[in-house]
Amino acid sequence: MHMKRRLVSIILIIIFILGIGFNNAQASELANRLKGRLLLQVESRGEIWYVNPVDNARYEITILNSLPIFRKFALGISTEDLNKIPLIHQSISRSFGLNLKGKLLLDVESRGRIWYVDFDGFRHEVRQDNLLNIFQKLSLGISNKDLNQIPIGVIESSEVKESINFEIQDLSVESLINDSSFQSFWELWNLIKQKYVSSGLDDADLLEGAKRGLVESLGDDYSIFMDREESSEFLDDLSGQFEGIGAEVSIKNGELIVVAPLPDMPAEKAGILAGDIILEIDEKSSLGMTLNKAVSLIKGEKGTPVILKVKHKNETEEDITVIRGLVTYASLTYEIKENNIGYIRMIRFNIDASSIFKEAADYFLENDVSGIILDLRNNPGGYMSAAIDLAGYWVGPENIVTEKYKDEFKIEEHISKQEAVLGSIRTMVLVNGGSASASEIVAGALQDYGSVTIIGEKTFGKGSVQELRSLSDGSYIKLTIAKWYTPNGHSIDGEGILPDILIENILEDYNNGIDTQLNRALELLK
């Protein structure tokens, strides 16, 4: 009863405070002056907000909620008018764009693409993969004091359901209080607080443990809760530079497995292979260990050692000492090999993968290559949008991957916008057990359309989509929201892609510097 009264009192206080803010004349004036602006909260975790010109309220911009918000507020515009507004790298007249500065635009004739017009009159496409990167550059810094004068806008859950990737249930505090299952949670909470023998029990630790348990109860290897420190490390990894061993690891069938070692990084140099099972980390068993815990033990300052006991695919076990280093990597490398064969090694589908791949494609076309080898081995994935762009260079504006969400009737096809400029060039694609996620999207699409020959070993088998969402305390959740399927409807999740030509890389050949799979691809393209 006391807990109920306490929660209700807190809710009433919050409503009262918000009510005062919403009726403040100064707040109204500030919001009116900043309408259409993107605001970066400079004193509190760098949250990004958009001030809607219609209601002068602010809406937080996160990867998860952005597109539903923008589709609600965006001004519909024809492709003809949209093309009057220059892209950031163009130098044509900005007069039309300046009339729409601060606006969100929905291109109603081109599959609903969303744009934001900055205050210099240039337009920027808003996508899930570039969202925060663009807005951090364009947003106006604002203090907590000023930001708090602008009321927070609310989109009703019924409006979001049609656009967002999962259904939002309207769970009020009162419904949770009265739910018998939730009531037992508070009983457990109070029992621990009253009876647990250890002193110094911290509410924050209990809450974090509850949040971790909530995510872990999903039984999904790819849905992960990260506290503020862990999420900071995760975001650093996405930037392409961090300190550690340089290997993507995951939990699969309850085992800690190496998805892919990054090329020329400490793990690969020490002899860690894709598909290796990590049994121990510095003599600590990995059995039952969470992915976050394993990563925290493996990562560390450059120059320090970590001993990994691994089991290779041939069932042999060995202790490998890896000296941690500064891990840096680009999305891809490319070159022209003998017999005028173009070679692209896709390391990871990072944010810059599409632009660098265009450079590679242009270079190959300029030099009239006789064939292409696309090496996706040990590529753990990355941004889906980059994979869709890349596959389009061979198949053109076709469906590359289909997503199916919680609601089985919600299906989304992802059509590439690229022209098939490489489609007429004979191509071999190399894959192995370290080819995962975005790599499998590319390989699966090209295999379904019969555009290439797939060579190597069966791929990893990650056919699900995760969204990264920040929480109010600075922690993050990476949550599986959909399963993806190849254009012909094949599910890769847990299955992988079987190559057209199956060639296993023998450990002895690898140790002797012999690349059997690449050699076979070069022979076939002669």
C-alpha cells in the first residue's frame, strides 16, 4: 500500500511540474524561436531533440523512434520540388531550400524517403544508419536549463504502431501495480532489501540486475543490455578504432565463438580463427558467461596479454596468448590482381562502406577488369543499408532482403537504389563461417539472383535485425526486432548460406600461407 501511494505521489508531482513548464510564457517564446531546430543537449549525455514547428514541443531523436516521428511531422513534397534543394556536396542555388530550412520533408513519390533541410538550405537524407551522425553535426548546442523550458511532446502509441518496428503496448503505472506478477516483483525486492545479509546494498545495482535479467530472459543471443560504460565501449567499436584483440565474438548454442578476427589485427596474427570456440579467458571458463562479460575480459589496454584457450574446428585445443593493441580497420580494401581481376576485401559494413565501395566499382570499370572477387570472409556484418547498396551493383533496383517483424503481417522489402553496373562482369564471392549478418544479406541476394558464384564454407547464420536504443540513464539495449529473409524467402538464421562450390580452408594450409579458396576463385576467372 505504501509503495502504491509513493508511486502515485511521484506521478502527481511530475505531472504538476510538467504542467507548470507547459504554461510558462518564456518557454513558449523560446520554443517558438527554436522551432524547426535540432538541439544537442550539451550537459547531459548529448541527447538530440527536434523542435516541431507545429506544436513547438520537443521530441527526442533516437535510432528507434526517429522515423515514426518524422513521418508524422514531415511536410509532403514532390520529387520535382525536392530536387530543387541542393545536397550538401552540390553548389546549385539554395533559395528554395532556404524557404524550407528547419523542415522535415517526406518525398511522397520516391518510397517515402525523409530529408531534413538545414539552416543553410541544404538537404540531408534521414536514415536509420546515418541519423545520429548527421544530427550531431547539424544540431544547435543547448544547456539543460534552456532545454527544460521547452515542453516534451508525446506521440500517442496508436499513431506510432503503424510506423515503428514493433507494437507498443500502453502499460500504465496503475496497471503494473495491480498486476499480480508485478506485485510479486516488489515482494522480492522488499525481501532482498530487508533480509539479504550483505551490507551496502545499492538500489541502482538491483535495478541494473533486473534490467539485465529482463533482456536475458528473452533467450536471444543478439539482444543485449549494456550499462553506460559498456555502451560507450560498444559505440567506440562502431567508430572503427579501439583497444583490444580485434575479433568479433558472439554466443552461439551457449558457446563463446569467434565470428571473425579482423585482418592484420592481434587476434589474427596470434592464430585465432573464425569459428574458434573460446573455452577460457585467462583461465576463467566461458561456460555460462554473458557476452558483455566475455568482451570486458578480452578487451584491455594495448600491450597487455590475454590468454585464450580455444577449440578449433578440427577439435584441437590450444592456449593462445594475444597481445592487445590499437585496433583500427577500414570498411574495405581493393586492388587489381594479375590477369586484370578486381579484388575487394569487405572487412566490415561500416557507415562509410557504400562510399568507399563506389570508389572501388568506379576504379574497376575504368580499368575494364575481366572479373571480380568479392571477399566476404571473416566479415561479421554492420549496417544493413550498406549491404543493400552493395548488392545492387550486381542486381540493380531489386529486392535485396525482406524483413518480417513481430507482427507477421508486417513485412518490409528493401529495394536497392543502385544500377547493376557490375552485373555483366563475372564475379566470385568468397565466404566462410565468419561471414555473418550483412555479409550474408549480400551473399544470399546475389546467390538467389544467380548473379555470382559463391565459393568457400557455410556462413555463420545470423538472420536477425537489431536496433540500438538508448535509455534515460545512459545505458543501451540492442534488441532483436525482426528476422530477415533472402529474396527467394530463405531464412538464414541458424542455418547460414551454403556455397555453390564448397571448399574448406585447411588449418595446415592457413598456417603455411596458402589460401585455397582465393586460389580457386582466381583460377575460375582466368
